[in-house]
Amino acid sequence: MSTSSPPAASSLPPTRYRIAPHDPHAHLFEVSVTVAHPDATGQAFTLPTWIPGSYLVREFARHFVAVRAECDGRAVAIAKTRKDGWQAAPCDGPLTVTALVYAFDLSVRTAYLDANRGYFNGTAVFMCPVGREDAPTVVDIVAPAGATGWQVATTLPLDGAKLNGFGTYAATDYDELIDHPVEMGVLATTSFTAGGVPHDIAIAGRQHADLPRLARDFTQICQWQIDFFGGAPFSRYLFQVLALPDGYGGLEHRSSTSLICRRDELPRSGDDDISDDYLKLLGLASHEYFHAWNVKRIKPLVFMRYDLTQENYTRQLWAFEGITSYYDDLALLRCGLIDAPRYLEQLARAITLVQRGPGRMTQSVADSSFDAWIKFYRSDENTPNAVVSYYAKGSLVACLLDLELRRDGASSLDALMRTLWQRFGQPGIGVPEDGIQKLASELAGRDLSGFFERYVEGVDELPLSAMLSDVGVDMTLRPTAGAKDRGGKPAAGVVDRCTLGVRIGGDLKLANVFRDGVAARAGLSAGDVLVAIDSIKATSDAVAAVLTRGTPGSVVRVHAFRRDELITADITLAAAPCDTCVLTLAPSPSANALARRQAWLGA
Ligand code: ZN
């Protein structure tokens, strides 16, 4: 939120909020804000256009369906001044503005309400009185009429409400108010302690999770991360989990996280292994928890005081998301939940993901960070050609930087993260745009600007194979063995001999056509729907047969519909690219490589 030198916080009376389910079937919350002493020239209000952690202007005000103001029982005129702003007529106060807010987004970013569950982020529901950003806030969270057994799960500080109850909560200022999402409903809960700090897990949605197992495994992850940074920066922590038939997402907050997972990703009683599904959830929880340090407290300088009215640009998301993505799975290894081969399988999948996107040769991770607002968060059919993920490739750059720092035993990414915490996170200092590069050079004891030019600001291929070999890990790249092959393991079937240079959706529609690929050269386009391949009706199996049995250089005739027009393309098959990565522990590494592997991955 932008501000004009507000008065000292202590001199400001609290801004009071009230949020109540108004009509759950219409998905409407009623939200009000009361300012005791409004601006004498007329109080202005604003609503964030984006939520920190998700770098897209989402214009939450579009879900405000009715706004009215009153003072002392009398209506006060209030007018819209911009897409996210309102202005009330002058009055003596207290001034109360009330809105109905439509809440029907099943994501971690906005708000949701029905008869079974309520959820909101403050950014989507709480107007901020302009000039009162630093005032303390109080919020009454009201139970829906007739609800039985509903609980509230939030880390908003209690101000009269009982833990997990409806009632009054408080926050020191608007920035804190909007950083504690609130979940309400009939919740499955469990608790544990890590680093001496109470942690809670609250699950919404129908599920049959093995809660003791979940608590046990989360404890291991949290304890390792707390030990890694040398202490927890919060006095309690909450994992809010929404279990759905399908879905995935997470958003980090200062002392909590909102997660969405597939019901099947939760552990079931009787299971004692870690399935790929459960591993995905553990990785997500680990990721968001690591953010409690990296991005919630160690922050880019520009995030030290968010401007929630517009985009906030930084070239550093590769570090705040990429390094976090690197440590999310690494923490599972280091805390003992998975072993080194399982960790390498995950790392190989990240390499595969990046390797399959030609966008890595077009856009750097620094550019991807800067343009997140218009590119990464607004993907379309051309995204694989034009955009690289600052998450996936950022995690590989983080891995490479870790190996680079470990090269002569001088340092490590662990040391870099701890130093960032001590110099920036703990004292509350923002990280300048060149801060990580400078610190990496300092810790390495040599100039690493070339590394950053090539792999962060540039689009050079990452020399992972050579660097991994130096630490006793063998990297091989092979062709894919079909649509379900994410890499990480030896091929489970016949690998493709050829490629069409496309990604095909389940409906046989071309989801992506890779630039300079053979389909693109033959004139096919994203959106074309295959109807026949090699004079056979197009099906997934028919396409797979051409790719596994065809010969590079041979020509295959494809019929497709572009909109409702039939088109024909003769595609000269290309050899399938070796874009699928497998990593294994080298069977007999040199003593030096073995020592470095143990320093990196453990014994
Ligand atoms: Zn993240």
C-alpha cells in the first residue's frame, strides 16, 4: 500500500473491522471497517490489487458488490474514485463503511464461502483507510448463523477470541492484518511442537488423513528448518490445508501457510511408505515453511513496504522462489524423510521440466522474475517458447550455485542463506538487487559475477552434468518414454525415437507447438485438433505409435482441424530430444568426489 508519511502508530486509534458470513449460498461475506476519526476532508479507502507471494494484479475490488457508508446512524455519501479506491464524504466519525464481498474462488489467493466452509485473505476483503496503514487493527470474526461445530484457524493474534474460536482478533497494522489468512468450518486438526514452538495443522474438505503421521512428518521438516536458520522467527505456526479431489497450490505468510492439495496426497492410515503423491504434499509444506524465512523476512528491498496498488518489480524472484524450491525437497532429505536416490529423482524431474521448455533459451530467470506479472502468471499456448519458470530453473540455478560455492570447500548455499538471515532477515533490512551476487562472491572468496551473468541474467545452458559429476552424481539424458514420463527413473517402457515438436492435450488439441520444431515448420499451430496421423484416426495410441516406431527424417501426413477448417500438414519427423533426466549416485566416485557428495547430500 502506498502511503504519505503517516503519523506515528501509537497515536492512531485502532481501525475496526468486522467480517461475517452474510449469505453463504450466494457466497457473500459482509465486511465493514470503522474509522473513529476520519479524515476531515473525507476519508479515502483502498483495496489491494494483488496479494504478496502471487505476483499478478488480480483486482480484488471487482468482487465488492455493494458499498455503503454511515456515521452516527446516518448515511454518508461514498463514491468510487478508481478501480480499487473509494472516497467518503466528510463526517465527524466514527465512519463505518460496509460492503458485500463475493467469495467463491477455490484458491489460496482470495476468499471463499459456502454453507460448509469460509476462507479469506485480508487483501481480498479488508479495505484500508488511506493514511491509517500503520494504525493498529482489530477484527471481529463472526460465526455464520446456525453453524455448528465450526472452528476458526488463523494465526491472527487473539484479542478476546479463544484459540480456534470466533470473536475478536488484532494486528499491529494493516500489513500484519492481511498476512494471516483465516479458515473457518468443521476442521480436522492436529498439533505438534518444533523448536519449542507450537504448530497446528487444520484441514478443510472431506478426507481420511492419518493425522498423527502428518504431524510426525511435518515435525521433522519444521525442526530441520528451524535448526538450519538457528531458531523460529514466529511464536506459533499454522498449516491451513484444503483437501480437494484435484488441485494444487500454496501461499506463504509470516506465521502460516495456505495449502491446497489433492485428497489422495494426504497419508492414509496403514501406509508407511512415502508415495509420490504424499511426497508432493511434503514438498509443498516444506516449500511454504522455508518462505517464513526466505521472502517473508529475508526480502527484496522493494518488498520491504509493498505497494499494493500496482506491480512491484524485482529481478530476484528466481532467488526467493528458486532457492526455496531447491530447499523444499533438499530439506526432506536432510531431515531424514527421504534418502539420496529419492532426492536425486526429484532433482532429475526438475531438470527434465526445464529441459523440455525452449523458453529457457529465450528468457533468463532474472527477466522471468521481473516480468512475472505479465508472463509467468499469465501463461498461454506460447509460454513454453517464451518463458522460463523462475521456480523450476531458479531451483537449478540454486543447485548450481550451491555446487559452485562448495567447489573448493570454501562455502555453500547453506552458509549464504544463514548469512542472508543474519544480515538482512533478522535486522529487517531489504536485500538490494545485487545483494545475493555480492554475498555469493564474498563467501566464495572469488568473483562470481560471471556465474550470475551466464546463468541468472543470461540464458546459458546450466553445466549441471559436469558439476554433479564432481560431487559423485551421474547425470544421463534420454528421450521420453511417453506422456506420463516425468524423468527421474530409467525409462519404464519404449522411449520415443521421434518427436513432432508439440505437446498434445488429452483432447488431441495441440496445447503447445514448440518454436522451430517440425510441426511448426510444417505449419501446425497451437489449438489445431488432430484428426488423423499417417492416415489413421488420431488417438493418443496412434500418435505414440508414430513416435516410438517412426524414423527420423521420414514424412508423416497429419490432418487436423483449425477451428472448423480441415488442414493437412506433412511433417518430417525429427529425432526425439534427450530431454529426460536421470540422476544416480556414481558407483565408485573418487575419494574427493565422495567427500563432497557426503558434504552435500549426507552420508
Ligand atoms: Zn514459493
